[in-house]
Amino acid sequence: MLTEQERMNNAMKEMLFHEESMAKKYSELTQEITDPKLQQMLKGMEMAARNSYGTLSQKMSSLGIV
């Protein structure tokens, strides 16, 4: 049975992985799509995912989660 701390660590690591995956996906889609408006939208979504990744990564560091 996992402790509450272990469950929190696992959840945060999973969220971090998700944000990284989404940023990569948005970046790939931006390269495939030719419509400038859709490219701009996807770039914004990629940036948001990368910002969330950074924020989450900092929070994990402050909590000692590696």
C-alpha cells in the first residue's frame, strides 16, 4: 500500500509527463498543419503546456520530488 506522500509524488510525476507529452504533440501538429491561424493556436497551446510543465517542475523541486 502506498503512503499519501508516495501517491502525491506519483500523481505529480504523471502530470509532468502529461504536460511534456502534450507540448511535444502540439509542436508536431504545428509542423504538419499549413493554416497559419491553426499554427498560431497550436503554438499558444504548446507554450501553455510548457509553462505548466515549468511551474509543476518547480513545485516538485520545492517539495523534494525527483
